[in-house]
Amino acid sequence: MKWLIPLADLDFGEKEIKAVTDVLRAKWLTMGQVTQNFERRFADYLGVKHAVAVANCTVALHLANVVLDIGPGAEVILPSLSFVATANAVLHTGATPSFADITSLENLNISPRAIEQRINQHTRAVTVMHYGGYPCAMVEITKIARQHNLAVIEDAAHAPGASINGKMIGTFGDVGCFSFFSNKNLATGEGGMIVTDRDDLAEKLRVMRSHGMTTLTWDRHRGHSHSYDVVDLGYNYRIDEMRSALGLVQLEKLAQNNERRRELAAEYRRLLADVPGLLVPFNKHPGRSACHLFPILLDSEINRRSFIEGMRDQGIQTSIHYPPIHQFSYYQERFGDGTGTLPMTEAVGFREVTLPLYPGMTVQDVKRVVDALRLVIDKDLEVCTKSF
């Protein structure tokens, strides 16, 4: 379908094309100097000691759990209102996810109070996910974690460039994990990054992402080594030079594009302020958001499916972020029916709709989305009124 306004769009141009063709002409495609440059610049951007590029954010989350010695018998507290990879990464270590509720319908991030309530003798870590690019309450959460000797993993897939109290998101925890998927603020198609200030974790991450080997093919190509040892049961989680080249260009655009997202989000909030039948979360949220998503919550009497179809008929693409993980069939079959245990999360899972947001949008595009939304909601509320 040809959308009048899609949910997301890439900010790609001649610089990205040149960056990739330069790699192709150099004929070194696997992880090498371009990746090392990307890692260094990403670390500098965040003000963190180490950045380790990987194939995607899912493997970043998995490696984060692995190097923090999360395994069988351990539990990791995390949100159910997230992409399923946040929890799958825990399961792949043999550990168990322990789902905590969100803060409120206005703040869709994991609740510090709910985290405290989930801690037990099996808890080894807390994973937060900065929903939509809006920072979690990291000062409070890291304080709780320190009090209970727990590791902290930041799923910062939505939040490159976000900050709170002047500190960049992804740098509060032991490890921060970023996504460069096609719809993200910094997009390379696939790809991800793990960041940390801990030297011991950085060393493990670099070894584990490439088969547990002590040297890389790039090292041997440069004559720095003629062989290697395998010191752990590692993985093939490497990124490639083409994606790293794209990442370098996208990183240059990130601050400007995030600022544009903030301007568009502010315009959405202004135009939606008097629209009946919905709630706009994260109003006056503390910190500086990356504004990856623009979520709204429909009133319970509005049929979400008919709303999404109505927006589609107007040429506006929308989405849902997210169906709660604990209500997926696999998780219910494995851990039982947890419906009712996370009331705020489940309410959002039932009512949330994501509106289009990307740097290439114009203020007029935002107005078109809101005009379409008003039309669809007015029809739904009219039907709802007539049914009584």
C-alpha cells in the first residue's frame, strides 16, 4: 500500500550511498577499520569508555546478559511492555524473566516501585527499556539495584541521544544496548551497539561476539597476528563494514534529527490537547527524549482495530507498541496465564496506538495526521453514543 504518511521513513541520501560504495571499493567487507571508527565515535558521542558493535540489538541484549553471568536459576526483572527480544535475551541464557508493571498510563516506563516488589533471592539483574525514547527513572532504579547488588542493563533501542540529568541514556547501567534497525533514530538496516564503562565487560563482549576468539580476521589481515586461540564458547554476532559505514553517517545526523523529532512531537501535543477520546502519555516527562515513538492511548470505548483501519483509509499508517510479552502464546504456555498481574501494562497493550513520527515529516504532515485522527475518533464516538 502507498501511504500518504508512513509510520517511519529513512533519512538516507548521497552520503550514505558514498559511505557504502567506499567500503565496496576497498573490498574489506567484514568487521574492520570502519567498524572500529564507528565504535570510537559512538563511545565519544555518549561519553562512555567502550562501544562494541554487533549484528543487532537482540544479540546485544543476549551478550549483555551472558557477560553479566546471568544463567539458569537467575531471574531478571524487566518490562512486559517492550519488544519481545528484551525478554527472549534472558531466556536464551537459561534464566527467567520476571515482569514488572509500568509506572502509569502517563508514564509507560517500568515502575521503580514495581521493580522493588519483584526482587527476591533469585534476582540478579534489572533490564529497563526506555519506551519511545523517553528516559526511565534511572537515578532511582540504579539506587535500588545498588542496594540489592543487582546488575542493570539498559535496553536503549529507542533512545540514542536521550538523556536525563545531563547524562546520556545507555550509560547509567552496567551495559547499554542500542538498535540500528531500519525504523530507528540511527538506522543501518540491521546492527546494534553495546556500551559500557567497565573494562572487564568490554573485554568479554569483544571476545564473545566473535566465536570466543582472541584475534579477529582484521588483525591477521594487518599482520598483527598469525593465529588465534578460542578462550570461550562465543557467538558470531559481528556487524559488517557496510552497516558501520552507514552508522557513521547516521551518527552525524542524529542530534539534528532527534531535535526535529522533538519539534514534531511538541506539535502533536499542541494539536491533540483538546481531542476527546484519547490520552497522550509522557506529557512534561523529565529528561530529554529521543522521541522515537509518538504513542497515544484511546479511551476504552473506542475500538482500536476500527480506529487503525480508519486511519489506514485516510492514508495514515499506525502501529501498536506493544502487545505485552507476558500475554504472548509462548510465554503463557511456558509460564502460565499471567493476565491480570500487570494491570497498567495490559491496559496500555489494549489501548495504545503509535502515530507517524520521523525527521522528514513536516508540521503540515502532523496536522494531516491529527485531522484524520479527529475524523476517525468523531465517527467512533458517534457510533458509541448511538449504541446506548
